[in-house]
Amino acid sequence: MSLSGALNSSVSALKAQSTAIATVSDNLANSSTYGYKTTVASFESLVTGSSSSSYSSGGVLSNTRSNISAQGQLASTSSDTDLAIQGNGFFVVSPENSTNRYYTRNGEFSTDEDGYLVNNGYQLLGWPTDTSGNVIGSATSGTLQAIYTNIKPSCAQATTTATISANLPSNAAAGVVGSMDVEVYDSQGNAHNVTLSWTKDAADNTWTATPTATGATISPATFTIEFDANGAIVSTDATQSLNIDWGNGTSTSDIAFNLSGLSQQSVEGATIDLKTINQNGLSYGSLTGITVEDGMVNASYSNGASIPIYQIAVATFTNANGLTAESGGLYRESSSSGTSTLHVSGEGGAGTVYGSTLESSKTDTSEEFSVMITAQQAYSSSAQVISTVSSMYDTLISALR
């Protein structure tokens, strides 16, 4: 190898180690960036020619490689809109009013003034769901929408079931014994009292209930229940369904009354002993915020209701490390990465989406400092070689003079 070859090798080493220092600098700068994936410099030797008796080196080549698929440590946060993926996949985001899709692991989302979940101006995409959490239509790329948290700004829940636990006195005389009020809600969240008046029939162990409500028409107008010899309600009478027209323009209610908690025992005073009444209706409630659980975006309301509104999409790639990096922790599809495949959280090989959680930077500062020291020493050594070659050239030139 000639002096010029040694000089070329050292120059290539300076360039390669500069690349290594640049990646270290970038990694350290992003040590607190959520969802950040480190970039490392890789090296390979360059040989311009060789034989059994001679060797000619061209120095070293450097390339960079991003560890996009590496999993960062998850950290809990106090924000319900912070998101993280445990496992494979990326969040799908898009600029407002754009069909362009980008992918990110940075789940530092917040609700903008219009009610959309955004991160650095990019809207999070997902599938709208019904109130049971089922994706409307199908989970495909064509049905993805920007997640709009104000899609249902208020809610009320009509009562569909009511459960009563009480004892009807077996020692009561035939006739009207007493009544109980069951508070229920119509489709608009209006509260109503359905009064059940209990009449002990002349026949042993048989009672008739008459349901009434102010301004309402109830069908059936009465129903009969029977108890066995031990005072337990017979199974065929344990559920009674009432159809109620409230007469106020709201939807008709169909309420199933679960009476399995009724008993008939002798009690002092021969009065009805009411224990508990429960029903599943809710009054009007306004939106108070959202929560995310297993990729499902749930709207929370002031009346205590929590309703699923969106399912967050998780995109996977055959070669995630082949994605093209953009600023802001974003990635684009490339020929190396392949096209994205969309999944529901935790299905089809996709990771699970967690709320109130963020994925920390993948930067390991100790490892980066170690790489930096190694690169610095290699750079200094190569610079020393150049200095030595320069001195040898000076010696050669002096000899020619």
C-alpha cells in the first residue's frame, strides 16, 4: 500500500467516525423524545484490490441503520390521551383534511380545540364503533376516520332492566298490602316513578301487581306472581316485562323487571319489607373526557356513563425497519417496508394499545457514551495517521531536494 493509499484510508475513517459521532449526537439529543428509535452507524471494509502477494485497501465505508422496530420502555402518565403500543405496530395519523397516511410510535396525543386527538398537528385515525364497542362496518383502511372525541357530546340511557329485592308478608290479609316506587329513565333521560301496588289474592301464595306511572300507559295493566310452599317465587314468574308509553314524545320503554329477589315470609306488622331496587337507566349527562383501554376510546359523561366511540387502528409492516423516517417521529411507507396492514389492538400480531402511557426513547445514554468514546479514539488515531503520512511526504520531498 502506498502513502496515498494510507492517506485515503485515513480520510475515509475520519468520514466514517464522523457519521458515528453524528448518530450518537442525534440519539442523545432525543433521549427524552417519546417513541424515538435510535440510529446506529455500521461499518464495512473497502478493498480496492488484492492478491496472494499484495493487498490494497480503500479504507472503510459507513452506513446508518435505524432500530425502528425496537420496543421502548412504557411509562405511566397522568393524561388519559397519552397512548403507547406494547408490541408490534404503529399509530396511524394524517394531516387535517388530507388522505396521506403516516405512522408513529409517539403517542403523546391531546385533544385540540375542535375535539380531535392530535400530535404535532397530525390527527389519530381509528374506526367508529357502536355503543357496544363493535366496529361499524368493518376494520378496513377505507373506513378509517380521524378520532373525534365530541362525536357524542351528551348521553342518556333508557332503563331496560330493573331488579327488585323484597319480602311480601305471607301473614297479610287479602287485599292491597302496599306499594313500592321504582325510579326509571326514558330515552331522553327523564326520570319517572313506576309504582308497583301489591295485592294479596285470596288464593294462598298468589299476589297481583298493578304498575302505574304519571301520564303513562303501561301494558300489561296487571301481572300475577306465585310463591311456593317455602316462600320462594316460582321460576316462571321471576321476570315480568312491561311496555311503557310515557306520553311525552320519547321512545316507548320495554323494561324487564327481575323479581327473582322476591320472597314471601311472615313478618311482624304484615308489611312489605323492601330491601333493594336497582335499574340500568341514566339521566342526561354531558361529556367530561375520554379514556383508552385496550385500544378502545371511551367517552365519559357526568352521569357516570362510559360509552365506546372509536377503536384505534394499529398498522404493522413486514419490514418496519425499512420505513422512511420523517421529522416529528413520523414514518412513511417505502418499497423496503412494504404496505401497512391494519389491525385492532392486540389482534393479528399487532401490539396492545394502552392509555395514560407513553413509550420512552430507546436511547441508552451509557451505551451512547461508550460508542462516542470509541469513535473519538478511532477518529484521533486516523488523524494521527494523516499527520504521520504528512511527515513522511515532507521527508520524501526533502530527499528530492
